[in-house]
Amino acid sequence: MTKTKSFSKFISLIKQNRSFLITGHINPEGDSLGSSLALALGLKKMGKKDVCVLSKDPVPEILKFLPSSKIVRQKPPGKEFDVVFMVDCNDVERTGYEGFRAKKTAIIDHHVLPANAEKSEFYKSVSASYIDIGAAAAGVLIYKLLTALKISIDKNMATNLYTAILVDTGGFRYSNASAESLKIASHLVAAGARPWDISKEVYESMPFRSMKLLGLSLSTLERKDGIAWITTTNGMFKKTGATAEDSEDFVDFPRKVKDIEVAVFFRQNGAKSYKLSFRSKGKVNVQKIAKSFGGGGHFAAAGCKINGSLKEVQNKVFRAVKKAIKET
Ligand SMILES: [Mn+2]
């Protein structure tokens, strides 16, 4: 793999080629889509006419406000492209596609590379990569690339990039809300991004049924041994007409409880089956806990599926979490 400390490889790749595919990752969120769309708008502004944005999963309802979100397609066109950009992911599997019909591959991302990635055939074939795990969002890197390309950032690009950075910093609350990410956000606001309009779409547009489901779920809130948890049952889904997507961020609520280390959300997805989400307040590696049950994720956010009655599942999980808290 070619390591680039600057965007010079990207600049020549863009200048020397005509057709571009851009893809983010499966289950796309604001960073994946906002970054992809901003890059597409930038390339178009440079006069590149053949630019296609792909997403294996459709644009979520809540992100349809992103400028140009309508250009996102799920199926790649049949022809071969000059360059495919992988944005906010560094692994073909994460894109959800099996591969791309493109002569060259470029990666712009802020995630850690998989173990031994550098030795794999795929990475050796990558023409340009810019991976900065210190960047708050892929949106930060796309902002830098567009700046390096001397593209003036317009309102539509700014709205996409601001959303990307907003969601990946948890609304500028997480530890990655650095001086740099706030400075870029400030430039994006000056370029036309409107913080309240974007926040309203991202954080203040909860479907009514989802709020009703949250109310029922919050009534199950409990706390013990540094763990806070809530549960959503099949009965609650039935009563409110809500779906699993409507409970996407519910684990954030037990995480708000003071003096706990780990938050857990139990979502029933079968008569004797539960989908779990874990959040850490910063000390416990919940990815390890999820992995011990066959799941995965990151240090502070992870998930898994466990079969059994609610009591059985909770007993297993609480034992594992208690042990992990003790070991810190
Ligand atoms: Mn990201």
C-alpha cells in the first residue's frame, strides 16, 4: 500500500482521471454519507461529470435532508470506473459490496486498519490512501482534501461535511471534539452550514412511535454494580407500532446515568432471543465483552446477540460486565 502523508497522490489521481465511484460503509450514518456526498459535489465542481455515489444500504430517513442525497444509488452501474474512493471505511467488506469495477482504488478514512492489512493483496493494490485515526471524522479529511484541491466549499458541501463531523463527535461532545474539528466546523458554518437546521434534522426529528417506545423502555431502567440497563420487549414494539430502527439510539439513555461504567440495552428480537448494545463511559472495553458473546464493535460501543430468556441473558451479561469492571 502506498502511504501518503499529503494529498498529492489524490490530487494527481483526481486530475488524471475522468470517472469516479464513491462509497462509504454499510448501515451508513452522517459521516459516511456526508463525506461521500461532499466529495462528489467537490469533484463535480472541478468539472468531473462522471461521479457516482454508492451505498449498499439505502439513505436512512433521517439523512435524506443531506444535499444531493438523491444521487446515492445502491447498485453500481455496469461499466468500469477509473477510480473508486472508499470513504469512512478501509475494508471492502465494510462497503457491503464484493468488489468494484474500477481501475484504481483510493481510501480516505479514520478507522484502524485490520490486523495484517498492509500485507494483504488488496492493500498492496491501493493507489492512494489517507488514513488518519486521529481525525474526528472522515468529514475532516474530505474537508482537507477539498481545500488541498483548492475547491471553494459551498453551502451544500458545508452542510454535508458539518453533519459528518457533528454526528461523529456526538454533537461536539466526545473526546474527538478537538480544536481542529471545531475550527473546521467554524469554517463550514461560515461557508453556509446552519447548525440549528442540521441539529433539528439529526437530533430533533424522532418519530412519534419511537418516542412512545422509548417511554415504555425507560420504565424498565435499573442500575446495579456500575451497570445501568433498559429493555425493549416484543410487546412494546407491538403496542407502539415501532420497529427495531426506531430503537437505534436507546442505549444512549442508560449511559446518561451518573456513576455507572457500562450501559446495556436489551432488545428482544425473538421469543427467546435478544440483541444487545453496550456503551462504556471510558474505562471498560465493551468490545471485549461483546466479543465473548460472538459480537463485536469498538472500545466504547459494541453489540452482540444472545439466545435465552431475558433472565438468563441478563444473568450471563451482568456476570461478564461485572468481571470487566472489576478488572479495570
Ligand atoms: Mn466516521
